Amino acid sequence: MELGTARGSAMPPARPGRPARPATDPPVDRAADPAVDTAVGPAAAERPAANRPTIDLEWLPDGVIVVDDQHRVHAVNARACSLVGAQPGELLGQPVEQVLPLQDLEGRRWWTCIDAWDGLPTRTGHPETLLVLPGDRELFVTGRYIRDGRAGPVRQVVVTLRDAETRRRAELKNSALISTVAHELRSPLTAVKGFTSTLLRRWDRFTDDQKRLMLQTIEADTDRVTRLIAELLDVSRIDSGRLEIRRQPIDLPAIVAAHVERLGATGIDRARFVLSGAPSAAELPELWADPDRIDQVVANLLENAVRHGAGTVTVAVDGRPDHGTAGEVVMTVSDEGDGIPEENYPMVFTRFWHGSTRSGTGLGLYVVRGLVEAHGGTITVGRGPAGGAEFRFTLPAGAPDYAA
């Protein structure tokens, strides 16, 4: 089984009995030209050349380098050249140990360690491994052996290369998530532990008011932990596409009013909130949504405005009956703070984004966007009339098909 050369690279020597095709020839029908055929699979070498599938290495998203039984580079695609930092002419026909001097993280030479051509005849390749090129360029490398027969000599080694930077960034994000979660959990759990231990040891020494204050603190901290766990579960469901929406008729103005009252009960001045637009669901297009999810969206946006904004928080709920088949409902939350710089708008709804402060997990707005989009809506951020941040989300109105 042999792989075709990359487009735009120099052609290897012609096979015996077959004339070489000049590199300047016009494009060919690869399905009809066995000179560029590529067979895939352990039994590929046993199939007739006419029956082998055709693959152009440039179609592949990964870098691919094919090495022949003389340890020389036989074919290469443009992606591999980009990852290695060389031109095709600098690689083709050259000893692979020289042009691709891969090492593991302990400094051992990969080609020497794998002993591709003289190792056990039962080996089919090597799993993905993190390796390093000179200059500290890290690559994920996978090797595949192409043999004459199932246990014959290795005729080609197919090496695939992937840039490790993307995966490194993903790993750093996961590490950041673990660190953030650990930090966010430690503070409330420490307080809960401290207050419960104190109450158990010295219950008789505290007045009823002191006991009530400590129990209220415990309740607030446990609510904080519960919200964090709920955010993490929602992030997992959003990323995996497993978020479930249970639609039913909802009264969005009533949900907003209930949250304003709740924030006022926690000590926030009720006068900071100004509600406008439709006062009840009767004045809006019929809205079917998951009440728990929309409650979560409203709570996050209001708390975000109070925590990171300033001045009056204006909340408007309006209907647009002329949008779509059944119209849509729009909710806007704006404040009078410094706002969000325009260059940060694309990042606001991404994971771990923080504004001017580093408080919180940075997951709240990411979850909000996921919940709104799961309802078929959209959410945007901009600058409000008073100069602060303005969040606007829309939800399509009308009953779902199953309720029509």
C-alpha cells in the first residue's frame, strides 16, 4: 500500500514499469489514476491496486509524512510542512531522522526508540505521543506501519502530526476550571464548617438573634455552593448538547418582579430597580419556555448588573408581534456603570470571562447564552442609554408544535 504525494510537492521516483508524471501536468482524475492511489487498512496491501481507494494527502486535516523502507521521506502534505517549518523540497527524499528529529520529553530520539523497520513483525504502529522538535515545538505524533502482508517487512511508515498548542490550551482551561471551582467552593464550605462547629460546641452561649444570624449565613453559603454546582452541570450539558428544555406558558414580567423583590430582601435598595414595558404576560405574545431555565437567566442578569454595574438598573420586557410567525419577547437589562469595552464584546459569553473584577467563576454568562440559545433565542451585549452595560435577549413566542 502506498500513499500519494502532496499536491504542489516534488514527485518521488516513478515505480518500476510506470513512467513518471511531470509535476506540471494538469489535474488528473485520481479515481482513475493508480499512480496516486492510497489504500487504507491492514489488508490494503493485499488488494489489487485498481480497487484501492484514492486519497489526496492535502484533503487530510493533520500533517502527514510518509517514509519509505530506505528511511527517506516519500510524501508529505502542506500541513506537515507548516508544522515542521520546512518546504516540501527540503523534506522529500531526505533521511527522516535528519529532517524530523523527534524527541520525547526526556530527550530520547523517537525514531531510535520505536525501531520501526527492525522491530517485532506483529506491530502495526504507535499510539499518539507528545514529542518535541528542535526549538521546543511540541507535536502529537502517531505512527502507522504499512507491511507487505500481515507480518511482512515494513514498506512504509505513515506519520501523522498534530499541533499540541490547541490541546494545551484546552488542558489549561480545564485546569483553570478546577482551580476556580476549588476556590469558589472553599470559601463557603469553610464558613459553613466554622459556624456549624461553633454552634454545636457553644449553643447555650449564643442568643437567639446570634443563632439566627449564623444560620442565615450558613443558608446563604450553601445556596452559593448549590448555584455553583448547578452552573457546572449546566456547562457540561450545554457542551455535550444534553440540555433539556421543558416548555410551558410563563409570565416573564412576573419572574422579573419576583427576582427584584428577592434582591430587595437581601439588602439591596429596591429603588435601584426600574421596571418598564409590559406589566404582565397578557400584554405580550404568548411565551412558552422552561420556567426554571428562564428564572436562572433573569437571576444571573440582574445579579450581574447589581454586582458589576452601578446606579439604577433598568429592566424592560416588551413584545414584538411582527417578528417571526408568532412574534418574540425581548428583555433588556442595563445599568449606569462604566460598561464593558467594545473590544471585549466577543468574549463576554465565553467561559471564564471576567470583567473589571475577578469575582465569580466566569461561567454565569456562558450558561445564560446556552440557556437562551437552547430556547431558540439570541442574547447580545452592548452599551446602555446611561453608558453602562446592556444585555438584551429575545425568545421566540408561540406554543410549540406538540401544544398547538
